[in-house]
Amino acid sequence: MLRSPIQKIIVISLLCIASNAFCESNFARVEIGNNATIEIPKNWQILSANQNTTIDTYVEATKNNTTQSEFKFAANFHNENGKTIAVVNARFYPNNRLTQSDAKNIVGEALNGLDEEIKKIIVPNAQKMGQKIIEWKKTQVQNINGMSVIKYGKLTSNPPNGDLYYEYQYRFWNAPNTFTLTIGYKKEHEVFLEKITKYMAESVKVKN
């Protein structure tokens, strides 16, 4: 018999931890384009189409993206002062011909070779933006809801204050709907954002 409101709160909290059936999820599944969806926290702000266009225009103007692509989805997480401390976005590559069959064959020496090729592109681009790469997260192939996904990441020191920032990219090779999911967050908030962003990436589903 529960004798106090505090006891009731404790029991309800334990039930929420044990099963999502007892409480509403803090995540919501949203469309990111081309029949792909992701779960993001409800307190993240989804950018408008106009904001996405502005970002895409900036990328084009700075020549940081030379491959035809379309920036279809982005969302940010802000702290109490309104500063962005985490981001997620999806960019689609309609002309990319790589498929799931290609992704499944990236093993052994092929995986090591791909890692080197990616670094040859990522490192110079980071330097152009004034970033210093502190740590490189080696390329791996991860299974996400039945899809073989190319994942790599980096820890960078960013101008002007040298803030440390984690960024992970997940490449879903699925021609003609190939896309890259990018998730990043400030290292100082790693304790809780690492688990949250990992959950987000692993929630991606693609309906063919």
C-alpha cells in the first residue's frame, strides 16, 4: 500500500525506467527526407526550409561541398542561454551510386583504405575552417536497423575560443537515396549528449 505522494512518484519513476509503456517518450520520430526517419528529443528545434537553404548557400559559397547534394533536414539543441550545443542534419546525394551491397563489402583492407580516403578529404576541409583535429574516430561499418552504415568521427578544437567539439558522420549508401547523417555536440556536455546522440543515430529507419 502506497502511503505518501513521494512513494507514488518513486514507483511511477521506476516503472518509467523499466518500460516505456508507462510514460510518454521524450523522443519523437520525424521525417528527414526520401522515406528516411529519425527519433530526436522533443526539446530540439527543427530548422525551417528557409534556414536549411541558408546553410546550404553558405556551404556552396565557401566551396566546402563540391558534390551535388541536397540539405533536407536539420535540428539543433540549445542550452539555457540559447547557444547551440548539439546539432543533427541530413544531406542527400542523388548522384551517388553506392548501394547497400557496396557497404556490406567494406571489410578488412578495404575498410582501412576507405578510412584513409575519408581522412584525405576531411582533414584539409577542417583546416580550411580553422579547426584542429584532436582525435580521429576510425571508420567502421555499423548495422543500423538492417542497414550497413559507414561511420567515422572526429574531435576538433574550433575557433575562435578553441571549444572542443565531437562530430560523427553516418553514411547510408542506398542509391539513389544515399545520405549522410551528421551529429555533433560540445565535448563539455559529453556526459549526457553522447548517449542521446547515439540513440538518435541508431534510431534511423529507411523505408525502401
